[in-house]
Amino acid sequence: MHMNEEDFIGPPTIWVVLTVLGGIATALGLIITLEYAIRRLSPKTGSATKLSLIVSVESHLEREFIRF
């Protein structure tokens, strides 16, 4: 049986709206969950301070090395 374009009936509007809203809710949920996980799993502030101090010392040493 061959269908013409006039015979096609799209899905109900509520299905389309709920699908779009569900996609947006899923994306927001993933973003919030991943942000929370990153905060929970990242090293504490003391480690970050030590790391930034090491980077600062290394960059200072590189500047001193370039002067030679």
C-alpha cells in the first residue's frame, strides 16, 4: 500500500513538546551532576595552592634561565 503525503498524520503536539522538554531537562541534569562530581572529586584547596606555587616557581626559573 502506497501512502501519499496527504495521508501522513504527525504525532500529537503534546508528544513533541514533552520530548523537547525532556531533552532539555536531561541536558541540564547532566550538566548539574557533572559539575557536582567535579567539585567532589577535585583535590582540596591546599593541593591547588601547592600546584599554583609550583607553577609559579617553575615559570620564575624559566625566566631566570632565559636571561643566561
